Amino acid sequence: MKVGVIADDLTGANGTGVRLSTQGFSSATMMFYNEPTFNGKYDAICVDTDSRYAARETSTMRVKTVTNHFKNWGADIVCKRIDSTIRGTNIGSELETLLTELGEDSVAVVVSSFPDTGRITSGGYLLIDGIPVQETDVAKDPVAPLLKSYVPDILQKDNPYPVTHIGLETVLEGKYALEAALRKQIKEGNRVIVVDAVTEDEIERIAQTMARIKEYQLVPVDPGPLTAEYARAYSQNYEASQKILVTVGSVTSISKKQLHYLTDGMNADPVYANVEKLATTSDESWDEEVNRVTNLALQKIEKQDLLVITTNAPDSKKIDLKAKAKEAGVSKDFLAKRIADGLGKITRMVMEKTTHEIGGVFSSGGDITASICSLSRADGIKLEDEVLPLVAYGTLIGGHFDGLPIITKGGMIGNKKAMYTCIKFLLSKCH
């Protein structure tokens, strides 16, 4: 997959390229707009047109040149990087040029927000630390002072294509409402759509919604966050043959919240294992449940790229292992290991039997991770990075799945977004 970014200055090109790198792309900034050859080892190229304050004819020519270079390169996504305070004399005309060169099916989705730097858009207005941009020092720009804060008006200047706006209330309703709103605006002939966002989560939601609209060439226009999130969301569809497995054995309230956030955000339909049937001394009952869940998982993996295998059903209650162990005449640890081994074996069997490539595994709970490693005969995990505090990323050493990316997390670790963050990280390593 290839991503092309047209930036009107060098700092912006670098900033967007870095964000793409964090999503797993191999990024580079090119200094010369008229250089048509891109090195094959990069899949994200940012080109500095140095056109923020150039003459209109000059900026138009440079954007047209770079756009056609990206088309010839085979870019899957073409993005337009704009300043986080929407400075520049050519934003509207550059958008017109870009959309014209990409064709009539191209539509610009503009999110001028950059929450990490205090820039947000609400009601179509760009605010910096809560202050309209026209009331900040940007208004004193000696070359091109910005006298407006309403983003659609700024983008309409020198741009004949209709500009419209989708408000924060629609974004907050969720991805389905947002998708319907985007499709409605596109159907009505709008080629530039400004969308509000005040948090990174909302930008991520916008990007994921954009990735669902495949009939048009959507062009992210932003200071960087939307471009990076859209590239990641788009790449998930692009790499549809790779699957991610998530195995969760913990039934803590934290794990329940994390699972709910993950499955809702990723549209995942989990496979639930019956913990009572795994926490048993009966090999027949245990094998029956392992086989049942494995077969169901193999069916579901055909329809979704993220497969969640867990004992943590929405209505599940924590079983009394101590009482169950006493009744069976075994130790509590023995039954706990039976549960972990059951989930570990299901995970291994799915990886062995599926015809799809497994791009990575996430496991929650140290006992689950140990069982997955043991049952796949891995010697250990080569540790490479820390995703979150006490959450490790690495690759399996030896065994049936040598080199397979894996993220391991304790059942009590992290906030409600922890699993989701881990899967995003894993996806960035798998494309």
C-alpha cells in the first residue's frame, strides 16, 4: 500500500511523515516537487511543494505536478497537508487543483483539528486553546494575516468546488450517523467537506468511517492526525488477508470494559468459550468445548479480520474456582490452568487450520500467554517494544509460529482503551 502526501512546507511534510511512521509505514520527505522517481523502499512519501506563500500560478503548477507523480507511482491514498492554523494564501486553489487532477470521484474531507497541540474545530470554527484562530497571533501574520475562523469560508476562497460542513453533533452520534452524513453530502455534489473534531478519538472515528466509503476517492486534508489514522484504517482493508487473533481469559471488570471498547470500535463479533466446560477434570467435556469453539472461530474468521476468543461473555459471572476445585478433588491452580490451556489450544488450532495469514496475536493474562507459548512450542518471546506500561510487544521464538508478532497484557492493566490501543499497535506492525 502506498500513501502520498502533498505538503505546502517542509515542517508539515516531516510532521505528517512521522505520524505515518508510527502507524507502521516506511516514510520519507522529498524536497523537490519536480522529482518523479520515488525510492521503492518507502510506502509513504511526503513532498514539500514549498507553496504556502507562493504565487497562485506557481502553487497550482507544483500541486498538479506532484499529484500526477503520485498517480504514476500508484498511490492508494493521496493526502493534502495543511497548516494547523490554516495559514497560507493558496489553500483553496491547491484543493481545487488536487481534486481536478484526481478526477470527479475525488472528495476532500477536511479535519483541521490537531488536539495534541490545542487546535480543535467546533461548529466549523477553528479554535486554538479555546480561542478563535482570528483572535490569536495568527491574525498578525505579516505575509497573510488570517481574518476568519470559519473553516468552510477559508477553503471556499479561490476554490470553485462546493464546500460544506458536518457538525460535532453528527460525529458524536457515531460512525453510522457520520457515514450517512458524508454520503449525503457527496451525493449532493459537495467536493470539500469540513468535519468537526475536538479529540483524537473523534478523528479516529472520522478516519474509520472514511475507510468504509469505497466508491469515492476520499482525500484527507489536515495537519497530520487524520491522514495517519485514515492510512491505518485504509490499510486494514488493503491487507484483508491478514488476521489478528485476540485471546482474553481474564473476567475482571477492567477486562470486560476493555473488551467492550475493542469489539465496539473494531466491529468484532467475539467467540465465547464456556468457562465451566473448560474448568473441568473431564477430558471429554474439555475437548468437546475446545473443538466447538475452534470450529466456530474458523467460521467467524472468514468474515472478520479481528477474531476475539474469550471466556468473558457479557453476561458471564466469575466462577468460584475454589469451590469447584474442592468438589472435583483437585487444586484451584489445576482448574485455572485447564481454562488457560483451553484458550491456548483454541488459539493454536485456529492458527493451524485457517487458510488465512495470521498477522499477529494479542493475549490478556499471563497464564493465557504462557499457554499459547507452551502449546505452540515457542521457546520464548523476543521483546521489542513497550506498547503501554506493563504491556510488551515482541515476536515468538521458535516453535510452530516462529517470528509471529505478539502483544501481552495483564488482565488488570490499563484503562478501557488499553486493548484497543494494543490492537492498533499490532495492526501497524502487520501491514
